Amino acid sequence: MTAATKQALDLLIFGGAGDLSWRKLLPALYMAHAHQRLPTATRIIALGRQAWSTAQYVEFVQGASTQHIDTSEMQPEVWQAFLQRLEYVPLDATQAADYARLAACLTPQAQRVFYLATAPTLFTQICQHLDSAGLVDAQARVVLEKPLGHDLPSAKVINEAVARHFGEQQIYRIDHYLGKETVQNLMVLRFGNAIFEPLWRAPSIRSVQITVAESVGVGSRAGFYDQTGALRDMVQNHLLQLLCIVAMEPPISLDPDDVRDEKLKVLRSLQRLDAAALRQHTVRGQYIAGAAQGESVCGYLDEANVPPDSQTETFVALRTHINNARWAGVPFFLRTGKRLQTRRSQIVIDFAQPPFSIFGTQPPNEHPNRLIITLQPEESIQLQMMAKIPGSGLNMKPVFLDLDLESAFAGRRADAYERLLVDVIKGRLTHFMRRDELEAAWKWVDPILQGWQALGEKPRPYTAGTWGPAASSALMAREGCSWFEES
Ligand code: BG6
């Protein structure tokens, strides 16, 4: 253990009784505890408005969090030891007096991590009160959950307010996709293998597609989701981060700023989609009743708490370009949606066709070589190649070189939140977003949102359980491309 992990840790979770805490953070912290990844003297202090005692909070966590922990990892004595770490302090985030009370409960000299799992509207006040109560020292860290704003101006307001109390090196902006094993493996695929780099550019690459498909609907989050929509909820953060890792130049090191500098350049090179481009290169969709996993499911407008005339998109597909020397002319297609046919996140690199065919009259295959990187639910890398069909002259067909990462590396995979929480504790910023990165992403997204509004672009209906509106396939077809949808 390093000196830093030997130090006592007070991990404070604002919104300690909220959905994110019991569903993701506490299960992730339990796993970190069970695998000895937390400093010995770690206290997990949950804060919330409920007037609970620690015993009541522990009871709540017992009921709510256990179902989100893999049963094979659930060992009663380890779980009990984890619960011993939990404390609950009632706190109204807007009341200065509550922070003075909180200060009296904390461990002197401990490393403090403040995890803000609350509505972002509270971030400013929380940071201000923490500082006034003398709780922000040079080693304190703050973790900010998404959504960080709903457009560029609101994101700037939050960033500026937080920066009054914490230095940029103390701020951990979470995008949980950056904590996924498979997403981190993308860096290794690109920069740990020499064979791809010479081909990883125009004109060797014809197009790139990134799909994050979900089979779930909006669930119980309609109140939040209806104000947000798929572009803000998924594209502004997760899909753009994936795109950055696929498209960035090799960073000079894994130091946080070296990696984030390169990602920022990608975001700044993204082609803006002005009103004229929007109609042609973006598709908004909204699901209507259909089927998911063999069961009938309702349409978005019939979900609880969705206004009957909602125009919120639950699906987005779009095409953009990266205006730099590596990617000139290569279309990047992004797509995400709820209630799609299956849960699947995939990056498909479509390589160019051979410049000349020696195989006579055989029609060239449209996609002779594709690299298919599946991020979830399975973890695999497939390289599609043309091979001769035995006994058939020189007739050929595409086949896969297939790497199943789960069997290549058996054993436990830490969940994204566990990995990122351990990074925060260890002070590793590489997999968190820097302020300028976040703002550059909003700068690209804002004109799309504004353009859709100005054009009165209504979401197109798509049946739940399909791959989204037909217009999404048309968007691809116009460029001679097609979505990779094999399962
Ligand atoms: C969250 C979005 O950031 O990511 C959710 O707010 C979405 O709407 C979720 O369902 C998807 O995450 P994952 O890890 O299940 O792909």
C-alpha cells in the first residue's frame, strides 16, 4: 500500500439515500472493500435530508443495495464488516449550520472525498458551504456526477462555482463509461499494438460507427429523462468520450493532462452541425409501444410521468466529421437509444475496399474488412476478413478473426464505479473529464439542440424492440454505409 492509501479516508456521499448511491456507489464500495481496495481507516459517511440514524440507514442499505451485488461476492461476514464503515449524518445541503455539525463528525487529518450524487443545482451551494465550514483543504477531492449542466452556459456556471473552492486537480468529473474495462482497453488496442496505427486514418478507414443501444425503456426516471433526452443523456458524454478515444492522436504519456489534451483536440475538431446539416445528418426518435425480450411494452408517451405531448427524443443517430489531417473525409456515425432491439455497445471501424480487384466478375464485398469492438454486454474484438470458400474456385466470403476477451482473461471484472472510486481515492485523474473537455462537448451539442428547436424537428416514432426509425438507416445509406446489426 502506498502512503496515500494508508492515510485515513472520510468518503462523504451527498445524496446518500438517492438512487445512484444504493444502486451503484454502495455496491461498488462494497466490492472495493471486499477486495481490500479501500484504505484500512475508511469511513463512508452518507448525507441526506432524511432524519435517520446510522442504524436506520444501514437497514435501508441492507434492503436496497444487496440485490445489486453479485451473489457470488456476497459473504455475510465481509458484508457486516462493510456495514461497520457506514455512517449517516442528516444534512440539508442548503443549511450552513448543518455543515458545522458535519465538520465536528469528521476525522482530523483524514483525506476527504466529497461525492456529489445530488441534483447539479445543489453543487454550487454544497461546495460553498463545505469551504465556509473549513472542510476543503489542499488534499480534499470533489466528485461531480453527470449531468453537469443542460447546456454550455449552465455547465460553465457550475464549473466556475466549483472552481472557487476546489482546484482543477481536485475535481473528478465522472463519466462512468471511462471506467469500463472495455473502454479502457480501447487505449491498449490502439496504442499497445503497432499493427493498427498505420491504418488508423483516412483513406484506410472508410467510416466509423459507434452504437450504444439499450433495450430498457425510461423506467422510473422519466422526470429527469423528459427534461434531458438522449442527446444530452448519452451523446454529450458517453458517445463523445468513446469517439475521442477512437479518434485521438497518441498521447505522449498516460498523465491525465496528456490524455485529456488529445481528447480535447478531437472535440474541438468536430464538425459543427448547423441548421442546414441537421435535417440531413441527424435523426431524432421516440419509441412507441412494441416488444422487449418477448414482452409487450408501452410507448414513451405512456410511461409514468411523461407528459402526453412530450417531444423528447429517446433515440439519436447522427453523422459528423473530424476536421483534421488523420480523419479528413471519414464520416463518424453515432447512434444511441432506449428500447432498441438489444443492449449492445459497439464500435465498428470499416476499412477501405481493395483499390483494384483481381477476382474477375465477383462483385466486391461492401465491407471486406471491419474491426468490430464490442464493449457490452460481451467483451470481444472481431476482425472481419475475406476468405476463400473451400472447393469453390476463388469465391470468397467474409469470416471473423474472433477474440473473446472474457475467456482470454477469466476472473473478476471490477465495475466502472468501483474502478473510478478507487481512482479518486488514489488521486488518478486520467479517466475523468477536465473542465475544458466538458465545455467543448457542450459547445458541439448546443447548436444541435438549438437547431432542432428552431426547425421544430419532431422525434420520429419507432417501435420498441427495433433498431430505431428507418431514417437512421437512410442516414447511413446515403453515404454507402450501413449499421452493423448482427448479434
Ligand atoms: C447513464 C444514463 O449515464 O448511462 C442512462 O443516464 C443510461 O440513461 C446509462 O441508461 C447506461 O449505462 P450502461 O453502463 O448501462 O451502459
